[in-house]
Amino acid sequence: MAKRDYYEVLGVDRSAAPEEIKKAYRKIAIKYHPDKNPDNPQAEEMFKEAAEAYEVLSNAEKKQRYDQFGHQGVNGGGFGGGGMNMEDIFSQFGDIFGSGSPFESFFGGGGGRARGRKGSNLRIKLKLTLQEIANGVEKKIKVNRLVPADGVTFKTCNSCQGTGQVRKVVNTMLGQMVSSSTCPACNGSGKVVDHRPPGVDSSGLHQKEEVINIKIPGGVTEGMQLSMSGKGNAAPGGGAPGDLLILIDEIEDQDLKREGNNITYELYISFIDAALGSTVEVPTIDSRVKIKIEPGTQSGKILRLRNKGIKDINGYGQGDQLIHVNVWTPKKLTHDEKAQLESLRESPNFKPRPEKGEKGFFDKMKDFF
């Protein structure tokens, strides 16, 4: 089932301000909150859907990618906010309801669930060939990430009594003012390390090399950043893990160049092939194909191979391959070759005479873009 547009999910315009997006999410989350809708799978899905939309639209970087590339830009092939569970939602967005909310205990305020901080993100650069970018690819990569170590035990934090929050009471002219903040002793997790083996850090984590399977959708672009939710470093005390951020690096192809979703190729043919016509073989993304050069082909002519380009990342069709024909002029000639060409110099058929209505190179390019 196709995902709904995130702006539609939250009921806001694309020009909505961050506060408007936050307000819309809060309203929907309260309406479909599990405490208010016990044993209601449909409400739970609506709750998760709204959280996923807010997770993207509340982040300036993810919102920009979503506005430009749609769902594929933030969660193509298993990336982004997709697959969020309740723990993710409560740990990341609990404080959006603020103090005094009827669901405060559920989201980690006052004596309820400890929110804990989120683990840090990991960033890698992934080099892809033009063929991999065009067709999409599945790769296995090795990453070193922080994970909970075996043999570590935890105990309840004495500073916050397991709530993850510490409260401070200040006497003012208007009476007592109560404020709360993340517990500095446990970083909001509500737990501290009781015992840890040698080589394990004070948070109970250690580095471990893992092989992660990632699916890159066809049509990604140089510099695009994809995100795998929950594949970053683990969080101290069992909070939500960070994300794995994948920066796309395109390997330059020796023959083919990318222009948007189109592929271009510079074809060089001899004067004789241009004059008499010929059949030549050219490379494409997936194979080599033969094309026909019509007699009298002029240098600068552009030939089009439809649907031989790159698939649009949002599913809006596929680009073409454009072949730029260049007539090659030899720099060195033998005495006999020169004599043969001299005999043709004065022939009317060898006098340049552009046909009526014939377009120049730049006008031809306008017809293609």
C-alpha cells in the first residue's frame, strides 16, 4: 500500500511553518494516542503514521529531501522514518506534549516512562557506478557502531529515581515555580551502569563491526543523503539508537554522462560515414546497441534512444539517451588521399549550403529539453 503524502497526513500546507506542523502533529497524536484508544489497531497505525510524518517534516534537512524527492528521498528501500515503533515515537517525540498533558506519564514526564537520549548518528559515503544508480542496487557494507556490551548490568538512577527527569523548585514572589530537566546522571534513561566488563565504556557500550544490508533505489543523485532508521550507534541506557546516514557519491563513467535523468554520449564518426551513412555500435547503461547513421548526417545532430536513461526516483517515467554526433576530420592525409579530396573540392555537392529552415546546434538542443 502506497504511503500517504506527509503533508496530507498532518493536514498542513507545504508552506506550513514549523510551529504549525508541530501543532498539527500534537492534535493528531492526542486523538489517536494508545491510552485513549486501547486495543484499537487502526488508531495505533494512524498514531504511527502521524509520528513518521512529523519525524520528517520537523527536520529541516529531511523535509528538504522529501520536498524534492518525495518518499524515496527519505525512506526509499527501507530508509527514513518508515517502520517506527512505539518506543521510537515515545523516546523521540514525547516532550512535544509538554508538562501537564493528560498523557504526560506515557511520554516520560513526571514519574512515568523515562525518555532517554537517542544514540548518535553514523555517516558513511557510498560510491556507486552509473549502472547502479540507474537500476538501483543492494549492497552489504561493514560499519563499526556502538552496541550494548555483554555482561553489563544496570541499576535505577538514584538522582531521578528512574524517571529520567529531575525537578527543581524555586521560591519566587509569585510562589513556588517547578521546572524539570533531563537528569544529568543518567542522561534521561533512568538507569546507570552497575557493572561493566573491561574494555566497555561508562555507558555500557562497545564498538562492534556489523554487516548491514542496504537497498539503494534507482535514480538517486550525487550528494543525496539517505537514512536508515535505527542503524546508528546504540543509546546509553537503552534509548532509541541513532540513524545511519548514507551520502551518495557517483563514480564518473568513462563513456556516458548524466544530465538529470538523461544520459548523453559523444559519438565520433568519419566524414565518409557521415556522407554515405553507416551502422555504428554505441554503449548504453545496460549493454551496447547498434544505431543507423543516415546518409548526409551533419555534425551536431542529436539522436535519441528512448527510455535508455535513468528511472525517476519518484516513479515519473525514465529518461532517454541522447547521442551527440561529431564528424571527425583527419589531421594527416597521404598524398593520394589529398589528391582524391582535391578532385572533389570544386564539386557542387561538396559546397556547404545549409538547407532552408535547418536549425543550428543550440536550437536543436532546445528541442530536446
